[in-house]
Amino acid sequence: MQSAYSICITNFNTVDSVRQSLESILAQVDERFEIIVVDNCSNDGSLEILREYRGKCINLIVKKCSRGSGRQTAIENSCGKYIISHMDMDDVFQPNLNKLLRVYHANFEGHMLVVQGVPGRLAGIMIAPRELIDAVGGYNDLNYLEDRDLFSRVAQLGYFRFLKAFRIIDHSIKKGKPSHRIISLLEKEYLVFRESFRIGQGSRLCYHGFVRKPLFFLGRLPIVFWAFVSHWFYPQFYNEFHKTFNMNDYEVRIAESAEREI
């Protein structure tokens, strides 16, 4: 039987959280769901944990990839009418997935709905019809901002919605040695700036970074400079609409009474 929903997950080195995260998803799915996990050749033991679930609960694909190409690979190897993405393996999820789907079908059918998940985070998980994602070309090969890039292209068509007032993520698990966290943070800073230049949002990111924390931003200038220089060696996904796209402009709300009825 063809699944109605494809939960598309990417994973890289999440040994501290992968089992708890995946179990929190498995506890709330049934025969309507399929789970596809694309692992970016993890080397910390998380891949071995995922292999325990392979064939029983998940379709596991091991492939060296960026976040964007990993998410697209998961979609291309799924068959559900609806895609559920960004349920990543460093988050543990509350048992609200089916409630969220009822909210989606009752209020946002045919659109891409992005749920904040927890306060302070711009994006939690995404639900959208497969045909809508296909219509805009899916995820691009980006290591960061692959979500904003996709959301922006959907917003151009008028089918993007952002729901903040719904909790789906219980908590995140981010561990590791302090030295590893520092290296990871520096790498993330570089990749975020590089990918922002690739999609045409680099100037905007630099401006807001300088306005909010000028001294902190000036300390990052070597990273920003190298990100700008190196981004020319990668495919460009420039889109004029990226310059003005702001997720908060697409925020929607549902009445508490309506949510309780669903």
C-alpha cells in the first residue's frame, strides 16, 4: 500500500541523540507513514544505530551529501503524497504529529506549512504536497539555508505558510567535547555565510549581523571574506526574491478553540 506521508530525514554524527529522536517518531506513526533516512557517512556510531532499524522501520540510504542534496535524495526515494521534512535526529519530538496533520489538512491543505516547533527557532518541521515541492525543483545542493531557499521559492508561488503557535519539538540534544563544539561552530559560521552568498542573501546577512552586533561581526570578517571568495567555486542559486523573503511575513494563526476541536 502506498504511504500517505513520507518522513524524510537527514543524519550526520548524532550518536548522542539518534536513538531517542527516532524512537520519538516511531512511537507516533502507523501504516500511513514511511520513514526515509539519508545518512551522510556518519563516523561517530550513529550510522550503526540506524542500521539496527534498517528494513524494519526505516529505509536507510548512506550517501556523501550536503544537507540539501540529502533531503532531496530522501524525497526522491519516497512515495508518499505528502512530504514531512526537517524532523532531524538531534531533536526529540512530542507526540503531536498526528494532531499537526489534522491542523494541516483542516487549514492549510495544498500549501507548504512550516512549524516553528519551539520558541526561538525559526523552523521546526515542514509539511507539503509532493507535487508542490516538485513544482519548484526541490532542495538545492546547499549545506545550510537549503530550507530558506526552498521556502522562498514556494512563497513566490503564494503557497507558503508559517505557523509558530504549535509545539512539536520537545527538546534538542547537542553534546560533544567543547573543542569539537568550537570547531563545529566555526565551520557552521563559514558554511552559513558561503551558502548565503550562493543564494543571494549574503549582503543581507552581513548587514543584519553588523547592525545587531557590530563588534562581534567585525571579529568574523575573516570568515565572511573567505566565504565570499569561495562561494564562486560552487553552483549559484541566486534568486531576486531571496533578498526580501522573510518567514515572519507569512505567519498564520489558528484559533485555540479550533485547535482543540481537531
